[in-house]
Amino acid sequence: MRTKTFFSNKKNATQAAGELIKKADASIDFDPDLVFFYATLKYNGHYQEMLDIIKKRFEGIPQIGASIDGMIFPHDMRTDGAVLVLGEDKDARIEVKSVNEEGALQSAQTLANMIKCEKGVVILHFPFVHVPGLKKSAEFYATGKYYSAKAKMGDEEYKKKVARNFSNYCDRSKTFYFLPNVLEIVARELGYNVPVIGVNVLHLQAKLNSPSIFSNFKDIEDGIAALVIEKDDVEVIYEDIYPEKGNSIDETMSAIKNNFDVVKEFNALFEGNVLISLDGKPPVKAFKDVIGNNNNVELELNEKFNKENFQIQTPYFLSFFNEKTQGFMQIGIDSYFPFDLFPIMVDIDDFSNTLLLAHEPTYGQMYNYISGLYSIRNMDLFHFFCIDVGTISSFGDKAIDFQIEIEKKFNDNYIGLMITSPSIFLPESMKKRSNITEIKDNIYWSSCGTNIFCSI
């Protein structure tokens, strides 16, 4: 595949889209078979206006994209503006499918039934966590408070039943697209033969009604979309910043303790994607008892959202250990919710109830965050890649070194997304090493430090 990339950061959304089209018309010398469009929160609420302008010029061509925090493209790295990538590949079968149904997992299943791919790659775009508008946010808060109050009654089995009901609500409301469930659903329908990449969209600085997914020139908001590229010799590489996993949970836990600053070990109670307690206390209270008090209440949360400065990133993480794969994952914990139960992005039923609270989950050289780059066989192809946007917080201005390093390796034929850590299903034959981030058979993710490179 060959591509050309165009960028605009004009303040006005329609002017930015118009500039993208003007730049494309001035230099494109092929008939595109695929359109990528990504835009930052600068244009939140105006994405459809931009898509309408792009559609007018490229209608009928498969298009996919999302609102993201940053992008790396030839000769630049930006955390504002919008990027348009036009691709040509006459040897590939390319299609984009999407759905937006009741329930995140039902949407994933419906989408999986719509796509076919025997070789190549499937690239999913979905909102890892979707922040709705004020009305639905109030509903989510009220529901969380209701189930939190109920969970204070009864024994552990009753608490788990209440938490399961709340977990089901999180799915129905599409507040969370649970990992690894979404990847498992799609991989299963494809016979576990094709890599499935998860572009997990979640903004570092959350706003109401965000993030958004774009499919065939429509802003489908909290829907899910799939880009199918069926072609020979597509290379997909997954890597992360962590050591290899052990042969048991104890060995994996020892590896984490040797590489991280572990603050506290907790005994957890949970069900579905909902943490009920840590050492018998509400999760955030147990956390704050260790690292210090924070008296966030619902009014303060609403004020932060209204001022558009609600930060997702936190330096403290809970480490979970999978009893089936011996893998681990990290989840940030802080005062995100004005109630006691603590829902997360992952169904954790297969994980041990022993959790570790760790601080600053980074170690080693910063280039570990783009480690997949160094395993690519053919640098002359088109490269689509995703790296952890948390590196901006971790490394500040030095993160520009990623763009410089990537430019050394690639020709002007790539697009990189800076998103919350990407996830992936990898067929057994594509596994490079015993990654510690295996949270379900052949499915990999952690909230920090994963990167994926796809060569087409």
C-alpha cells in the first residue's frame, strides 16, 4: 500500500477539513482505495461537519478513524489538529464495517458476524471508555451509587451478584468496551486465524461526549468499527515494555516486584469488570489510605468535566495476575467515580484476587515504548502503528524522539496513533515471545506500555 498524508490544525473545523481536501487535490496522484481520518479533541462536537466535507470528495471509498490524542506522520508529530491519510492498494480487499447497537458486547458480536477475512489483518476502532453527555453521565453516577449502596448489604456472594448487575449495566450503556471480550468475539468468528488489532480510544484529558469513532464518513460516537485488509504478507508485531511472564503466577508476580516500586499488596473482591473491595474496604478508600487522602466528590468531578481538565493519567496502578495465562495487566486507580464500586475496562473474572499497588509503572529506556519498530522486516511498506499516549506524560518534550526515531526507519509511508495502550489478538504462529501482558489466550493488553506495528 502506498499513502499520502495531509495535516491541518486550523481552529475552525470546516476550514480544517477544507484545507485537508485542498492539500490532497494539489498533490495526490492516485485513486485511493482507503481513507483514514483522525482528529483531536480540538474539534470535539464538530467531527461530522469535517466528515461531510471529506465525504463529498471521497464518497464510496472505505473510511475509518477516530478522535485521538496525537499522531505521528512523515516529518511531524502533533497533539492537535486533524490528519487525512489516503491509501492505494489494488492487491488488497479493503472494507470498513461498523455497528452501534444496544450493548458493547452485542455490538461487537454483530460486527464480528459482518466481517470476513482469511488472511491479512482486522483493525478494530472502539471507545475503550465512553464519556456520555451530562444526562447520561448523571444516570451512570446514579446507577453506580445505587449498586454501591446495595453492595454494602449481605455476604460476599450477594455483593458479587450486585456487582455483576452493575457490570451488565456498564456493558448495556456502552460506558466500557470490555477487553479481552471484544477481541475474543471477533477472533473467534474469524477462526482465530487472523490478527485483530484493538485501537482502544480513550483520551488522556476526558471531555463529555467523547471519544468518537468514524466509519464510512459518519461519526458513530460510541459504536465500533472494523477495517478489514485481506492481503498476503501482512506483518503484525506486538511488543510491550515488560519482561517475559513466568511459568506460574508466583513467578510473574516476582518479575513485577523486581521491576516496579510495589507499595501495597491487596486481597480483592470483584465480579465482572467491577472491583468491590480491597482488603474489605471500598477500592478508592483503600487506595487513598495508602497514598493519601483526596476528597473528590461528584460536584468536583462535574466541575472538572465542564472545564475540560479531567485527567485520566495517574502514577499509581493496580497490578492484576491472570490465573489461566500467568500474565498480568495494570489499571490506573483514582477518584474517577463518586461511588464506592470501581468499574474498570476489563472483565477480571479470570484473575487472582491478590493485587499489587505499584507506583510509576515505567522502567528501562524510553525506546521500549516503540520496541516493535525494531522487529519489522520490510521498512518499505505502509506502516500503521499505535503507541501509548501516556508516554507524553512520562517523557514530556523528549517524546518527540519517537518521531525522529521512526523517521529514521521508515520512508514517507506511515501513520502512527498515540492512543491509550493498544490491544491485540495474535494467532499462535505470530507470537514473538512470552509476553507478560497476555490477559487471555493470545490476547494482549495492559493500560501502559504496549505498542503495535502493522506493515501492509
